[in-house]
Amino acid sequence: MDSTDNKPEASLSDLEPVQETVQDSNELPPDSLYAWVVLACGVLIWAMTFGAINSFGVFQTYFLNTMFPTEPARNIAWIGSMTVACAYSCGILATISIAHFGLKATSIIGTLLGTLGLILASFSTKLWQLILTQGVVFGTGASININVSLVMPSLWFVKYRSLAIGITVTGTAVGSLILPPMQTAILNNLSIQWAYRIMAILYFVLVGLSIFFFKYRTPLPKRKAMEFSLLKNPTVFLLCMAGFFSLIGYVNHILYFAPSVVALGKSRSEAAVVIMLFSVSSAIGRILSGILAPKLGTINVIIAANAVTGIIMITMWGLGKSFACYVAFYILNGFFSVVIFPLASVIIANYFPKEKASLINGLLYLVMGISIVIGIPFTGYLFDKPGRRVDYSPVCYFGGACYLFTLVFLIPLRARIRKIDPGVSKWIV
């Protein structure tokens, strides 16, 4: 990207690539060895938070077929909906807590809340109890830790910031590779209660160990907890709307792919193996997207990935009827469906100054959290009514349509960046 004489944006209607300010002599150096230690801890936190959330797809099968067989799917969907919604939208609490108690204390609060939610979930026997414990309590604790870990790359990296953000979010794939088969084995040999308890122990130990290494390199700028006026910026609005519909489509397959495999006559263990393959391909997809984005253009990569995701969700998952087709779909889905999540943060980091970037990230996550509260119960309705609780194709079509609909926002966003910043008219960001 070519950029000369760049300054932080003067108004919310203008975009300019952000150039780093001169480092203070009292600050620790960026991109140092300790920065990579902090990054590794961030990866571990994402593995234990979003990895746990993704492994709840295994629980979704158990809820539908064993624990709540007579409960409407749209009601059961509220467990996963509240978990993901709180994980994305409660980052505002992290902002407030950091301002009052500091970064380390905020991380401890998030860890204790996440652990408490999982422990309480292990004693829950009713739907509303799981919505509160796994959904609200664990989801809120997870959100706090996720947002703290996202602050770290911006503080500790300058030259490799985009790469660091991309690597941090690959923790999702790492956790999704390890935790679902572990949870499946526990469900098959022990119980769902012990699946929650073992997860609680792992979460407390591994996340607690990670936050021990978190510290400031530079002081965080004082900022508001949330600034909704940022949505007046067309770039922010378009990016948030793309995230809104992408996350609905993404969580659709997280919650319903494993049950759809079981519906083909396969076991929960076989479904877990396919989820592991998805986790591997999604890790590769996140890393490759970070490598390809500077060469092909960040917006271009997101548009292509979301288009492919929508098409294969409808054709290979929705219309496919064989296990082989499902496996091929989920591997390809791993490569493409996850791309928007790390690259959206890269766009924000590259085009907005640090004090605005963190606010926009928080707003993006809030909007995506709201999308879950709206979208996932509707998906449950599609499974209950048009799908009659046996046909997953309405769920597949809806998820694919959500990904394709993001192009309505991503294509104008691409045109906007090209118009405002002609210096990157060919290769964007």
C-alpha cells in the first residue's frame, strides 16, 4: 500500500491509511520477543473461548436428540444464541472495566465469569438455566477476555500488526480442532455435566495462565465505551452490516452442521472428526487470507470468500445428500467462511487511528452480537416448521443467502475505498 503524508482521519466521512506516530523513549519496543509471547497468549485465549463456543455445536446435537427431544429447536437455539451474542456484544463491559480497574483486573474478572458460567451450566437441567449460565454468564466472561486479547496486538505490534491480528483469531480454529472431539468423547463416556466441568477447569487454568503475561506496552488512550455516531460513517456502517449477515451464516453451520451429519446416519464421533477437518482448514484460511490480502486487496478477498461460502452452503450442504459431499463442503467452508472476521479488523486497523479503531471494533462486535439474537432463533424456526425438525436444507439455504447478501454491502464498500483513496485503487489496503 502506498501512503505518504498520512494522518489520522480528520472526520468520520473521510478515510486515510494510518501512519504510526513516533515512539516515546519510555515505551517498550514494539514487535519484540515479548510481543510474540503476548500474541501466543492471545491465541490461547481465543482457542479456549471461541473454541469452546464452537464445540457447543456438539452439545446442540445432544440437546436436540437427548436432553430436550420435545423442545422446539427455536427454543433450544437460544442457548447458543445467547452464548455467541454475549461473546460478541458484551465487549463494552471490557472497555468500562479497563478504564476503572485496569487491564489485568479486567482479564481476571472475565476468566472468573467464564469459569463460573461453565460450572453453573454443569448443574443446569432446564433450558432457561442453560441460557443464563452457558449463554449469559460464560458468554459475558468470554467477551471480556476476547476484547482484552484483541487490544494486545495493537499495543505490542506495529510492523506486524495485521499479521498479529490474523494469528490471534486463528486461536478459534485451534480450539475448534481440539475441543469438539474432546467434548464428544466425554459425552460418550461420561456425561454432559462432566463435559462442562472439565471445560471449566481448562478455561480457568489456561486462560488464567495467559492473562498473567498481559501488560501495557503503551498506555491505552482514554476513550468512550461506545460511540454509536460512528455508524454515520458509511465505511463503518457497510462493514458492520457485512459482519451482521456473515455471522448469522457462520453460526448457522456451527450449530447445525454436526446434527445434520448425525441425521445422515453418522455418529457424533464422525461428526466431530469432520469438525476437526473444518478447524484445520479454517486455520489455514485465516492465515492465507492475511497473506493474500496485501497482494489481492483485503476487500477483494472478503468478497470472493463470502461469495464462495454462500454458493457452497446452498449447493453442497443444502442440496448435497451424501456424507462425502458434506465432508468436502465443510473443508471448503473452513477456508472461506472465516475470512471476513480477521480481515474486517485489518481494514479498521489500517484506515482508522488507534483511538477510533478500538471503538469501531467494539461497535462491529456489538452489531454482530445483535445479529445472533435476531438470526439464530429464526434459523430454529426454519428447522422446526419448514424443515419439520428432520430437514436441514432450509437452514442451509438461509445461511448461504446471508453470506451472499453481504455482497450488497461489501461491493459498495470496495467502491467507496477506491473513490476516497485512489492510491489503492488497484490493490486495496
